[in-house]
Amino acid sequence: MSTMVYPCEEKLERLTQEEIISSTKLVIQGLEALKSEHNAILHSLVETIKCLNKDEVACLVHEKSSLLRKSVEMIELGLGEAQVMTALANHLSTVEAEKQKLRAQVRRLCQENQWLRDELSNTQQKLQKSEQTVAQLEEEKKHLEFMNQLKKYDKDALPALEEKNGEATKDALDDLFPNDEEEHEQGTSHQPSSAALAAAKRGGYEVPARLRALHNLVIQYANQGRYEVAVPLCKQMLEDLERTSGRDHPDVATMLNILALVYRDQNNYKEASRLLYDAVAIREKTLGEEHPSVAATLNNLAVLYGKRGKYIEAEPLCKRALELREKVLGRDHPDVAKQLNNLALVCQNQGKYEEVEYYYCRALEIYEKRLGLDDPNVAKTKNNLASCYLKQGKYKEAEILYKEILTRAHEKEFGIVDDDPS
């Protein structure tokens, strides 16, 4: 009879799946052989029972045959279980194959997901760059529109800050750095009169030679809207001046004025006004409270307040600058006329038309006396005065001034008007 050897439990725990399947197949073969042997023994016993006549021996043989049948049944049960295990192993193999396929699909999806994440990240970066570019273009567009408005208002002869439409147009107040500096800023070819130049030099408020090249370069960058270059240039020069000459030096005040001009072009009026107040303090301390450069800086502050519509605050600054210029330059100096024009515009925007008439008339008298009837400032001041008359309903006075302006322009272009058609 065949014998079966079963591995111990410890060894079974260490078996792999392949080893378990192989052992199960060996067990099936052993059980099949054992079943065959038991069937053969059972068959021989049955044959022996037929030949025996004694009851005791027949009972013993019947008992042994019953035991053999039970053993065969157990063997068949073991075979069935072994076959179930084999089928289960095949099923597990199929499941493992499917699992491997799913894992491969998961890896592929993870790779695709990572690729999509990278593409999304790149797209988001491009979108951010595009948004930044759009924002920058919007700022440049606003700046260009602002510069175009300034150019349009520069060409406009009407006074600033018209009240009809309620919109603040470009005022006609003097820009920063009058006289020599104004010529450099605007790129004009005409020179100031020798008297004005001498007075400016005596006053000491022109841009110093060592700052003039930097001043022109800053103005050029500012006109191009390249404030990211203009502002650091000013700040670096300001630090160098403070380090070499000290904080309380006239050139430091001039540099503060230049930086204030750049901030003003950026509509950063708060910072510009702070710098101008510092410049006033430095110039009053180093040059004296009645120095022309103090008047120029006060005028710049008035310009700043005027651009912000704060005419009440601008008026005392204009008046003090006028007093200083009259005292230093004389009552009939062209710079005094400029200051009168500024003061007239400030008062006009407050509705003080009697004072406006007085200031414009004084300025017109100075321009005609010192610069001549054909000077552009004469026509401009007449136009401003006529506009003031219109606001008061003095149409006859305004008509007279407009006719004078047109007649003078016609005479300059075509000669003297002949009233006699023949």
C-alpha cells in the first residue's frame, strides 16, 4: 500500500504559491494511487466474501470492507478538496494577472496625469505672464493717454481747469525749474533774456552745471514713461549729494525738485509735495527766506496743489512766491508776470474774478512792456483774461480782446489789415 508524507505546518507556512500548487498536485497523484489500491483491496474482499461460508469470517470481512469504503470516501473527499485548491490557484493566477494589468493602467494614468499637471502648470505660468503683460500694457496705455492729454492742453490757449464741463484739464501754472531749466525741459531753442538770465543766476535757482546732464537725462526718461529708470537715477544722485555735500546743501534741494518732477509726472502728488517741502526748508536755511529759489519751489508746490484741485491751499503759496519775486526781481520782471498768471488761475478756479482781472491785467502790462506785443505770452494772457470776462458775462470786453488777438495774428501773418476794400 502506498504511503503519503505530509510536510510539517512550519514548512507549509514558508511555502510560496507555486510550491503549494506543486505539493497539491503531488497529493492528488498520491490520493489517486491510494484510491486505486483501496478499490483493488475492496474488490478482492468482496470476492472473498462470496467464497466464504462461515458467518464469523464473513462478518469480519464485511467490517473490513466497510472500513475500506469509508477510507475510499475520505480519499475521494481529499481529492475533491485538492481539485478545489487547484481551481482556486488558477483563479488566483487569473486575478493576479488582472491586477498586474490594472497596475500597469494605473501607472500609465499616473504618467498621463503628471503630464497633464505639467501642461496645466505651464499654461498657468503663461497665463500669469500674459496677465502681467496686459496689466503693463494697460498702464502704458494710461500713461500715453495722459501724455497725449498734456500735449493737447499744452497747445490749448484757454486757461486751465475749466469749470464748464467739471473736468480738470492741464493748468497753465509754471512747471518746475523756470527760466534756464524750463528751456532744457521743453527742448526749445530760444534763450531767456539776458536780464532774466542774470536775475536767475543772481538768484541761484537754475540747475547747477554738475546736475544739468543728469537733469536732462531724467527728463528724457520721464517723457518716455521709463520711471523705473528715472527714479533710481534721481535717488542715487541724491544719496551721493547728501554724502558728499551734506543734507543742507542747495544742490540737494535742486535734486529734490528734480525727483519731485518725476513723481509729479507719475501722479504721485503726495510724495512730490513732501520732497518740495523738504527743498523749501533746505533753501530757506541755506540761502535765506527771501531767495528766488525759495519762490520757485513755493510756486512748484502751488502747481502741485492746483493739479489736485486744492486751490485754497495753492493761493497763499502763490502769493508768497509773488512777493519774493517782486522783491528780488522787481515788479515788472517777466517771472513776476508768470507768477501773476498762476495766481490769477488759482483765484479764477475759486470764482474770485475781480482779483483775476487785476492779476491778468498786471501780467499783460509787464509782458507788453518787457517782451513786446508779439510775444506769445501776450496773446496767451489776453486769451485768459477774455475767458475770465466770458465767465462773468462781460461779452463786450471779451470780444474786444479776442479781436485784438486775431488782428495781431493776422498782421503778423499777412500784414496790416486794410479796412478800406478799395
